[in-house]
Amino acid sequence: MKIALYARYIEETLRQQFVQLVDILQRNGVETEEVTDTIPDRHFDFLFSIGGDGTLLSSVHLIGNRNIPVLGINFGHLGFLTTAGRYDIDRLVLDLLAGRYSVEPRTLLHVETLNSEITASESRDASASLSTFALNEVSLHRLLDGTLLSTDLFVDDDFVATYAGDGLIVATPTGSTAYSLSCGGPILTPNSACFVVTPNSAHNLTLRPIIVPDTATLRLVTHTQQSSFNLGTDSRRQQFPCGTEIILTRETFTVQLVRLHNQSFFSSIHQKLGWNF
């Protein structure tokens, strides 16, 4: 078995636990390789994402469509997407070697921007185009206080509404427990074949989160008095000129997240959101 180890940053106080993880793996005959900005073009059975949810999101973008199962070890705080904590390393390794785990495919959002090259010169910092994917969400957010960001939403060419406020979030089932949840969106189970559109501080209080099938094509068109807005794909942010169209569809590939045999989506909810109290 060969495992890639990815960590953006490990605090010195946690360095010993990282060394312990590597030692346990190697003593059990597992070959390990630390990776940073790129993953070498060779076979890995797993990628261990060592950190918090932000590190796991970064690791997913490193893997792309290479179909390497990702197992998150929480060296951060909440770690909702992670599989195990830093105090569970011994049990984690034993379960993994014994095959006591499952691999869950998680839906991704594919993101394309249109028309931004026409007006990108109007904003010195604005990006010209984007083609990427997101595991958690795609978010639009205003740049300046005091001015609303207005976004037209179309689903399969049907006009839904104009959302005016701080911004708009389109989340996957995986991302429904992240930014969308903090803005009042619903929690979706990971195998839900849908996306959720959640307004961020909507000016019109009757505009509520809506759920759409993940077979739909979503088109977002921004317009405001500001020249630009922020477009977020997971934990990454880029600036785009207003008037940019954003096309969202289900990505053609999925990300594989590892879950241990005694875990489920709702056990994570109980533990990390405190539903069992």
C-alpha cells in the first residue's frame, strides 16, 4: 500500500503527532510520500489530508479527476469533512489495513465563466475567465459595503429570481453543512442528487433557499453599481467584473472520500454539530 501525505501547514505543537502517524504507517509496511503543490504521476492507494476542512478542499483540487480516495485527519478545529482526529491515529491505521472502511463518491460542481473577458479591463484586478470545480460550494459576494450585489438566477434557462444582497451560494450536498448552512440553507445527505441555492443576507426576505436537481444547468448573471465581485470556489477567491455569467453544472467526475466502518453521515452530525445533546 502506498499513501500520499498532504499538509498545508502543521503547527510545531502538532509535529510529533504527524511523525507518529508516519511511523505507524511505515511500521505496518505502508509506503508514504509527502506531497506539496503537485501529486506525482504514479499510483497511490490513498491520499491523507492532514489538517482541517480547508486542507481537505485543497487536496481535492490537487487530485482532480485522478480518482485517489481522500482520507482527512483533523489537525485543525471542527474538521467536518475529515475522517479521524489526531488522537485516533492508531485505530485509523488498523481499520484501514483491515479494510474496515468505505469510499463515498461526492458530487462536484463544474464552474465556467462567460463574457468576463469583454469587461475585465475595466477592473485592474479582475480575472478574465475560469474553468474549475468545487466540492463544497460556489459563492458570489459583493466587494464593497453599502452596495448590494444583484444576481439573476436561471435554472435550465427558466428565470428564477434576482437575488439582491451580500451574495449568493450554490452548494453541493457535501457543502450544505458549510457556508450555505451558516446562511440558513438546509442540510443535504451526501447522496442527495441535488444542489442548494442559498441567498446571503437577501434584501427581499421572501427569497429563501431552493433545491434544484443536479442534472440542471444553473446560470448566474451579476449586475450592480460596483465594477467587480468576488467569486469563490471552495476556499479560493477570485475577482470578476460584474456582467460575468457563471455556468454551473454537475462535474463529470466525483471525489472519493473515505469513511471508517463505524461512521456515518449522521454520526458526524451528532458529533460535530452537537445534535446528540
